[in-house]
Amino acid sequence: MIRLFTALSVPEDVAETLARRQSGLPGAKWRTREQLHITLAFYGEIDERRADDLAAELSRAATGGPFEIALSGVGAFGDAHRSHTLWAGIEPNERLSTLAGRCRAAGERAGVVTEKREYRPHATLAYLKTQTNPDRIGAWIAGHNLLHSPPIRVDRFGLWSSVLTSDGSQYQLEREYLL
């Protein structure tokens, strides 16, 4: 079994911009530069044969040519009682949403059950411990919410494997697809 997802890599200059914001919040487990990415579709644990089928189907998703995206704002995922993830947002982008939909459809054609929730593109910046003070989370968001990047050129996406460790997820690029 292999745990897979498709994602866009975060360019080094953008990773540097994000790294400057990854401080000042006790209880945050900040993501390393190597862990920063923008997920297109998460497939979860699948067997090797289905992974091969998925890799082949993803080549059909790689159409439409390059496009640009931009970071915009920060926020937190969670419920009314507890935030668990800090993220940097992506400006609404039809081409990005289309690519994510194609990656999800590739998974379905390969027989992989994908998440049905609405696609909300973002780069995860940190996971939060349960005791993280909600007021401090709000202050961190308010202090960084004007985040905006120059255009980021997207000309490829990757199929990544993920191994969960005590130090967080370790990612390996398995295959890259040019747009």
C-alpha cells in the first residue's frame, strides 16, 4: 500500500516568504520548506496496481498549458471549539480548480475513492496542538492576513507519496506531469 496525493510544489522564493511568517505562535508545529505544497487531490492508501493506474490516468489531467496563481491571506481550519491547521490561501482561480477536478476524476477512473468536499486550495503552514490559545491564533491570523504573493507560474504538478512519521509527513515525488 502507498499513500498518494497530487500537488503543486511551492517555489523557493514563495517558501521563503511563507517561512518568514512561521513563528510567533506557541503550540504550532510549523511545516518545513520541503513539506510546503498545494494539494490538488488526496487519494489516501492504495495498492500498487491501482497506483500504476492512477499514474497513467493523471497524464490525461495534464492539459491546458501553464497558468498563474497567487497566495492571498491566511486562516485556520477547525471547528467552533478548536482550530487545528494554519494555512496560506490561494486567490480564486478557475484553471487551478479545473486541474484539481481533473486530478480527482483521474483518481475515480483508476478506482480510487476521493474526498467529496469542496476544493479549497491552500498551503498548510502549521498543525496546532489542542492547547493552542484561540486568542493567540486570532492574533497571528490578524498579523499575517495581508499576505499576497506575486504571480506563481504553474507549468507542472506532481504525484507524491507520503509516509507518516513522528516528525511529520515525509513526501517523495513519484512522478511529474507537465501542463
